[in-house]
Amino acid sequence: MTRQHHPRAHPHPAHPPRHRLPRWQRRVLYGSGVPLLLTGLVWLAVHYSVGAGAGELPHPLEAWCLRLHGLAAMGALFVLGALAAAHMPQGWRLSRRWQLLRQQRTGVALCGLAALLVLSGYLLYYFAPEDLRPALGGLHAAAGVAMAALVLWHRRGSDPAGIAAS
Ligand code: HEM
Ligand code: HEM
């Protein structure tokens, strides 16, 4: 059923209000997410082509990728905490009120993927036995790539038609 809008009869806006992140949170989110993705993918490429994963000596780039990866991971954890305090509870209420089902489902999936990334990242750093490491690393990287794609799908478009349709 489509919603009927009578702007004069109803004080409510015709479209759901935007749920923008504060600019600093958006900057830290993308400013940590993009380097995480890049350093993770470059590490995979180097490790399995010319590095330790191909039976060679570890390539110097491998260590540098993980150093930068760890730095970006700290920023990502920080911004996830900020999102958990405001964006997630507000987004939950907004998505229920306005039936933003796509944002609701992808939002919950994003939370699950973030938890999986943090847990598998922790295991990779502190516990991974050598025989489990490649599988755990693969799972971790797959969750990372999925999360990056899902953030794009989770956002609404900036055109008014896209807003109305999503
Ligand atoms: C790790 C978890 C999450 C991340 C990284 C995330 C990220 C984002 C981003 C980047 C935007 C676009 C806002 C902007 O461009 O300023 C957005 C919008 C939104 N999010 Fe989330 N979100 C997460 C979890 C959730 C959850 C759990 C909900 C609740 C169901 C939710 C509901 C929404 C809604 C309703 C919008 C509005 C879309 C719009 O107005 O464009 N998000 N989110
Ligand atoms: C919140 C996001 C993330 C966190 C907290 C995180 C954390 C970590 C940590 C702690 C490690 C172990 C580093 C080490 O052994 O020195 C790691 C390794 C790795 N991460 Fe992430 N990461 C995240 C996102 C990503 C993303 C988006 C990708 C995408 C490709 C990715 C790919 C990798 C890869 C390939 C490794 C190396 C795996 C291995 O040693 O076998 N990570 N990550």
C-alpha cells in the first residue's frame, strides 16, 4: 500500500527525514574504511604472489600493509563506537517509523559483519594457529569486502526520487 500524503492536513513531512552522519563521523568512517580495504587487498595480493604465502621470504610490503591496517582498524573501532551510541539507535527508530526496510536490514547485517571483522581480526592477531590462519584471513577479508559493498547499498541516494523510492 502506498502512503497518501496531504501536506496541508498532516504536519508530517512527505518523505522520511535524512539521517545524515555528522561530518566528522562520515570522514572517519570512510577515512578508515578505504585504507582498511586497500591495505587488506594489497596484503593478499603481495602475500600470495611474491611473499610468505607463495613460499618466498615475507615481502617488506606485507609488514607495512599490516602496520597501516592496524592503524586504520583503530580509527574504525572508534567510529563504530560513535555509530553505536547515536546512528544505530536513531536509525532503528527512523527505519521502523518510515518503513525503511532496506536500511534496517542492511544496518543489522552491517552490525553483524562489523562484529565478525573485529572478532576475526582479534583472533588473527593473537591466536590464529598456522594451519587455520589462511582460512580465518579469508573469512576476515570476505567480511571486509562485503561490509564495504553493503555500506554503499545501505545509504539512500541523494536524488529526491531515490529518497522516495527507498
Ligand atoms: C556498522 C553499522 C552501520 C554503518 C557503518 C552505517 C553507515 C551509514 C551511512 C554511511 C549512512 C549514510 C549517511 C550519510 O551519508 O551521512 C547511513 C544511513 C542510514 N542508516 Fe546506517 N549504518 C550502520 C548501522 C545502521 C543501523 C543498525 C540502522 C538501523 C536500522 C541504520 C539506519 C540507517 C538509516 C535509516 C539511514 C538513512 C539513510 C539516508 O537517510 O540516506 N544504520 N548509515
Ligand atoms: C573494522 C574493520 C577491521 C578490523 C578491526 C581489522 C583488524 C585486523 C587485524 C587485527 C588483523 C591482524 C593483523 C596482524 O596479524 O598483524 C587483520 C588482518 C587482515 N585483515 Fe583486517 N580488519 C578490518 C577490516 C578489514 C578489511 C575491510 C579487509 C579487506 C580486505 C581486511 C583484510 C585483512 C587481511 C587480508 C588481513 C591479513 C590476514 C592474515 O594475516 O592472514 N580487514 N585485520
